[in-house]
Amino acid sequence: NAGVMQNPRHLVRRRGQEARLRCSPMKGHSHVYWYRQLPEEGLKFMVYLQKENIIDESGMPKERFSAEFPKEGPSILRIQQVVRGDSAAYFCASSHRLDEQFFGPGTRLTVL
Amino acid sequence: DQQVKQNSPSLSVQEGRISILNCDYTNSMFDYFLWYKKYPAEGPTFLISISSIKDKNEDGRFTVFLNKSAKHLSLHIVPSQPGDSAVYFCAARGKGGSEKLVFGKGMKLTVNP
């Protein structure tokens, strides 16, 4: 019973490039959440998705960031034209309805 | 605006003793609280949770206490073990269908053998 999968685990991008982070939820989970953790900080909510729907994107920056959870395949967090301030650990979590959220190992994004 | 606060950045205890981790919140709309443990380079692992209709929940060595009037919760670990050494995050979830978790900044627990 695989847990939440995230890839890549580490991603290095130069300023101005695009970053794509992938998340496969636990089997049977249809709710996906993305969080970002800056150094020395707690996790900050970004977006909550169900299949083909964005439910709550109140934590997403207004520009350059987007997320999707298609009918088939993993959820994708996309960051366009990355800047150094985007360097962080990005965690995906999944849940079954209103149950506890289970987290993946995270993707550590470094912007040079 | 830190709605969930973990005011102590670190705690060091001796193996076998009790560890008490504290968390305060400001938003009275929170109705569900969770504790997560996190090792370096890994994702947070769910430990224990409590609903606002309860004041205590116990699971093995872990007990969470909730004091709604004080907007305070605590996690007790007894007896503490060296493997408990990690960063612990307190998180809260609001009413009204909002599923997002609001996290504290975390507290590093070190259990010395």
C-alpha cells in the first residue's frame, strides 16, 4: 500500500525557468493538497484539489503558480519563471474525504 | 498573522521522562487539531488528532489535551524514546468545509539516551 508519492525529490532550476512538481495520492484518496515550507517556517497551505476541480486556492500566489489534478494521472504544481524566493520544500498531502491528511516526502526546489 | 503558535523552538528531555509540547491558537473557528512529526528530508507523519468536542485523546504513548477556553493544546509523550527526536508540528483545521491545515512553526524535540 504505497503512500503519497512525489517526484522529483530534488529539483534545481535557474531563474526564469519552469518547475513542475508531481504528486500521486494514496490509493483511494481523491483529495490532494499542496503546502510549501520555507526555511525555519511551518508548512503553508497553497491549494486544495479534487479530481478535475480546484476547491480552495486561497494560499496560491496570484501569478506564476498553477495547480491541476486531472482525471487521470498525478496532480501537478507548476511554477513559471521561477525566482530565488521560490526555493523551498513543497509537500503534497492526500486524504479520503474529511480524514487526516497524509504527506508525501516533498520536493526540494532550489532556484539558482 | 500566526494563527497557530508553537512558542518554544526546542525541547530536550531524558529518555524515559515525559515530553510536553505546547501549542496555542487564536482562531476560534478551528474545530480539529492535529500533531505531526517530521524527520529531516521527509514529509510530516501524522501522529494524533483531537476534535474540539473532546478535551483528551490518547494513543499509546501519545496523549493530546485540548483546553478550548484557553485556546491551548498540548502533546504528551511518555515515556520518551530517542526515536522520538524530531520536529513536531501542531496544525489546526477550521469549520465550514475548509480542509486546509494551518501549521505552527514546529518544535524540535531531542530525547537523550
